[in-house]
Amino acid sequence: MTNKAFNWEILSLTRFLLAFVVLLSHLKSFTNIGILKYFGAFGAFEAILGFLLISGLSIGKSISKNQESYFKRRIQRIYPVYLASIIFTYIVFPQYFTFTFLGTLLLNLVFLNQVLTSTSYVGPAWTLAVEVWLYALAPYFLKLSLKKLYILILISFISYCIYTGGRTLFHWNYYAGTQYGINLLLLAFIWIAGFALAIYPENKKHISLTILAMFIVHLVMTISIQILFRYKHHELALIVPVDLLGFIGKSICLSWVYYVVLHNHKVPVLSSTTNAVFNTLGNISYPLYLVHATVLKLLIRWNINNAALMIVISIIFSYLIYLIFDFYSKKRVQKYAV
């Protein structure tokens, strides 16, 4: 084994695990997931925060290394799998080609879902829309000082905290049901923090503390809101048997993401075979995230409700999507193969 500057393989594994958490969060709506509920307790939204942090870090390192073909690389990475997920969704849930439907598809193709609509044609793609607009802003972010990036992070995080409170007090929509592009404002903080970490490595310590503080505030808000909910409904006795697992799981999820991102150099480098497996899992995390919900609905339609079988089919199908459509990732693997 040899040392290397950055352990991308552990981030690849983490991306897959985060996609798996989101898969389980949706799967439990269709069938009993049994012991897997403990893994699902890591929290779907916490997994999304992890995705965004890793995405910001990856894009920051990518654009710093090569600005010239940045947008071409992003298009090659995003669109083939995304188009495949749209086609697959249409095959499973066919609709008449009305002007309204065509307009919806067009808006989704240019990532104006959640801007001019409150839903996404491919359900989980609402987070992809946020990332794409952040990708588009990355060249601008690259020119900003760390101080200005901190201002953007602060504005976004304060907005996120206010909206989180509003979701509880005023029953505002979950992020997947918002429009007017407010998700960009609400969730940019963690992506920009990862981006800043990549382009200002000399300020790693301070940026690390900023990320840690935001994670802690998020967890405190999440736990406090749930405890207040139980208090309001006279259900405090349910906190330990029902809610505690989720509190612990979400804390572990964000702790793991924090560790592999901020203390990446401490993660041991494993064998080339293990790293190849991790990279493959990381590559299928993108199609898995996009298509799993449609796969699960299709399986239920076919009266397949065994949790283990549904998971295996979702992963296999995602792997096939990767093999057939993800030309960018396959080319990257071949480029760096020894």
C-alpha cells in the first residue's frame, strides 16, 4: 500500500452509503425493512447534506485543477444518467404528450424544476437541480475571497435555520416541494463550505470548524424540534423508545461525513481491489439516487415487496444504468487505471 494525498475512494464509498440511506428512507414507506431500520436511522436529509458537502469539495478541486473544460465535464457527468432516469420514469409511468407535460419535461431538462414548479419529474432530482445551479455558479465562487464565501455561507445558513423553524411553526413545504428556486438559498451553505475547503486548503482548520458548527446547529435544531413536538402532544415518553435511535443515527451520519471529508488524510489507504470496489460503488451512487424511487414503485406494482430483494434489484438496475449511460465515469476509471 502507498500513501496518497487524498483518499477519494473512501468518499466514493461514502456517497454510496448516503444514497443507500436515502433508498432505505423511501423503502420503509413500501414495506417492512426490519433490522435495516437501524441503518435508515442515519437520516435521509443528513445524507443529502453529506452529498452536498462532498459535491462542493469535489467540484472545488476539479475546477481548481482544470477550468477550461469545466462545463463540458459537468454536462458529460450529469446528463446521460439523468436523461436515462427521465426515460425510465416515463416508461414506468407513461403520460400523454400534452403541451403541459412537454413543458414539464423541458423545465426539468434545464433544471428549472423547483424554480417554476414545486415538484420534479424524477422525484429525487430536486437535489440535483440545486447542485446544477451551484455548478453553474462555481466559476464565480472561484473568484471570491474566503471572506465573501463566508458571507454567502452565513446568509444561506441563516435562511436555512429560519426556514427550518418555519416548516415547524407554519407547516412550510419540505425542500422537495418548494419553488422559486429557494432551495438554492436554503441549502447552498454546505456545498459552498465544501467548495471553500477545496480552494482554500490553507484555511482548512477554520473552515472545518465552520462546517462542524453548522452540523451541530442542525442537529440541535432537529432534536429540539422533535422534543418540542413530543411535549406539545404529551408524548415525551416516546422520545427514548421511538426518537432516540434517529437522534443517534443522524449524529453518526454527519460525524462520519465530517471525518472522511475533513480528516481524509487519516483514513488508511486500502488495497487496489478494495479501492476499485469503492470507486464502483461511488459511481453507481448517482444512478441509484435518481432511479431508486421509480424502481421501488415498479416493484410494488409487480407485487414484489421483499425488502432485501427490492434493494438488490435497485442496486443491480443502478449498476446497469452506470454501465450503459455513465460514459464520463467509465472513461475516468479507464484513464486512471494502472
